[in-house]
Amino acid sequence: METLKGKIAVVTGGNSGIGYATAKELKQQGATVVITGRRKEAIETAAAELGVTGIVADQGNLNAIENLADNVKAQFGTVDILFINAGILHGTSIEQATEEVFDQVIDVNFKGAYFTLSRFIPVLKDGASVIFLSSNTASMSVANSSIYSSSKAALNAIMKIAAIELAPRKIRVNAVSPGPIETEILHKQGYDEEQLKGVKAWIVDRVPLRHMGKASDVGKMVAQLSGDAASFVTGAELVMDGGMSL
């Protein structure tokens, strides 16, 4: 069903994982989709595979964000769906944290997401839908996740305030907070195959539904929040973690 036909959607970090799956779902539902990412080759490859528009933009750089908003406005006029998905994951204890790691995570996950919303507000169509990718860790206390969890908790606060500020324009702002999702991000943590199996088993043991989620699950939720079926939903955090945070 093309429930999003005629809508313009922007997905940051759309070249892999949840962003890629969401871009695919939005396109299948009829939207015209723009994906962004830092790596030119990755964006070009993903855009070609998906049949969408790809724009190179680093969410950790304010000038790049502003150029992206200008570029999208010039090409498409207004935006109906903005999925602020780009983010990075880095675990460290508070004692061993470095300023470099702190700045990397906060610049992309918090500052970058904040200014992506800020600079896209003039481009958003009245009645548009904005979705932040948050995380169930925003409301959980897990060792070695203080910087990442803080960045996502900050997003949830922004989301609620933005929902109030943008309500006069009928723009809805929500957040999706996944738990463990089966994406390539785990493979980037340096585990060998045996370690990876152990990590996945450890995660699944903490999920009441006894399995990890799929990127497509999140994509379907973002599409749902983007359509008319969610026209009365704003300022909400939708937790998708198989009961992990219960």
C-alpha cells in the first residue's frame, strides 16, 4: 500500500542499518526518499540500490547540516518526513572516558541531531512528521554506556519540547527507541565470530521475547508514525526492545 505517496522523506544515516531499512520501507509506501551519510561511496551505492536520492552530509558538522537543508529545499521544496537517524555507538567507562570520544558521540548523536531538526524546521511542511532515533538505553543504567545513553536521553528531551513548539504548525515530533537490533554495528565492535555469538546470546538472554529485533521492524514503525494513522501522536517515545527495559 502506498500510504505515503506524494510525500518527501529525508533519512539521515540512510546508507546502512536502520536508516537503510527505513528508507526502503518509506519508498515502498510511496514516498520520495532522500538518504544522507558521511561516506560518498557508501551513500552512492545505497542510493543506487534503493532507487532514492543520496546526498553526502556529515551530521557531526553544522555547515554540512545547513548545506543539506539548503540542498533539499532547492531540489524538493518542502519535506513531509524527517527521520533523524544518524548516530554512532561508543562504549567506555566514566573513569576511562576521553574528551575525544565524548565529543565524537555528542557531536553526532546530540548536537548534530539537534541542529538537523533546527535547520530543517523552515523546510518542513505544515503537518510534517519528525522522528528521532533514540534508544532504550536512554532510560536504562548500563555500565560503559554513560556517554551514548546521555546523548539519547537528551534527544528524548528535545523531542518533547519540539513537539510543543511545532504543534501550532501541526508538525508531529516523536522518537523511536529500539533495543538490540540485528545490524552490522555489532560487527564493527571488533569481535571475532565466537565472541559475537557470545555477545548475542548475552543480549537475547535479557530480552523477554528471546530474540533481537530487525532493522525492518524499526522502519515499519517510522513509516507508521509518518502516516495518517498516527495523526494524533506527538511527543511520544515508542520503545521497541522486546521487553528488555521492563
